[in-house]
Amino acid sequence: MRKPNTLKKRLKSGGGCIGTWSIIPSATAANVMAVAGLDFVIIDMEHGPASFETAEDMVRAIEGESRTPLIRVSNNDRFMILRALETGAHGIVVPNIETAEQAQDAVSAIKYAPFGSRGMSPFTRASGYNAVGQKDRIKNENEEIMVVLMVEGKEGIKNIDAIANVLGIDVIFIGPYDLSQALGIPDQVNAPAVVKEIEDVTKKINNKGIASGTLAQNIDDIKKWQKSGVQFITYLVDCAILHQACSSIISQFKR
């Protein structure tokens, strides 16, 4: 049975949090990051190779350390979202949201009725494997699950006010890499045009009472985004953190 979603409560109270993306399909690696104290880990099933079976093990490994496991699905697909939810993840990250209609579809897939149309089964990890007769199960699920929507292109930026008006969204995450590509400067995530877009959109999101999120790749980025009002910060990706640590050790050894 999933534990209470402390991260969602912190964001609702105006607090900030830091986590990372997990590309490495390993419950042990996920557990290490949770033990280290990251507030959340996003299991990346869009760009990463994890199966649902592995993802469920990773969810357990993160949740077991009282940290928040989230899953990014590959697209805004009801079937993918449902399977990710049934692992017991505390929330779903949906990529490439461009319109209010797409945002509403995502929320509907994540929430049970009357707020959505998530498929029902009491025989999954999310429901405690045998949840028949559990009091308030549906109500608690709808209240606890986090909805994180990613806006990554010009169309989504243009429609940000309409997207943010959709009820049930907890975080709107601005993806800097896809945004840089949409602006014609791929990979230049620290270019002034990209930074300005993220800062401007962050203000609009926060004014709607929704937490904003984006990616930081160094300590300066963390400070910059905190100052801009970003509450939900992802720091790099697990493989990049490992790569940087090893590269630093090798560089010092050679010197």
C-alpha cells in the first residue's frame, strides 16, 4: 500500500523540493538516491529502458526510504498511465502537453471518477493487492496522486494560461531541452531566450497556484531557479551524476 504523499503536501504549502531523473533501470540505484536524501526520483519510461516490472521494484526501493517515486510515461496514453499508476507510484509525469484538452485528458487518466476515468482494479500494488471493501480508497487515491505535466514547446508555452486553468494539476514542468529545440537553439538550455521563457512561464504558473518545475544541471542553476520561484527542481539525471563523479575522480587522479 502506498505511503502518504508528503511531497504533494509540501508543494501545496509553498515549499520547495529537489530530485532527479532515473534512466538506469535498477532498484538498487534508485534506492541509493533515496537513501542519499533526494525528495523524489522520477523513473523515466520515456527515454529510459525500464520495464513496468523493473519500475515497480524501483518504486518500492524509493518509497521504502520515505521518498517520493514518480513515473514519467512515454506519452499521454491512458493505458501507459494506468499501468504506471498500478505500480504504486506517487504520481505521473506526462510529457509534451500543448493544449488544455491534452492536460484534461492526462488528469482524467490519472484520477478516478468523479474527477476522471482511471480504470479500476483492487488487485494491484497501488490498491494493496486486495483492496475490496477498503474505506475511502478512491477518495484517498485521488487526493494523494500527483499530476505533473510537462510543457516543452512553443505551442504549450502559448497555451500555458489555458493549461494551468485545468483542475487537478499539481506541477507544470518546463522541459528546457525540448524548449531549446523549439526555439531553434537545440541543447543551449542556458541561452538567454530559453531562460527568459522559463522565468516568464514560471510566474504565470505560480500565479495560478500551481507549482512550477524545471531542470538544473549545476549549483548555479539551482540557485537561479529557486530565485525565480521554481519549487520542483530536478537535478541532472542519475547516469549524468554518476558520469560526473567518475570523471572528476579520474581527472584528479591523472593530475
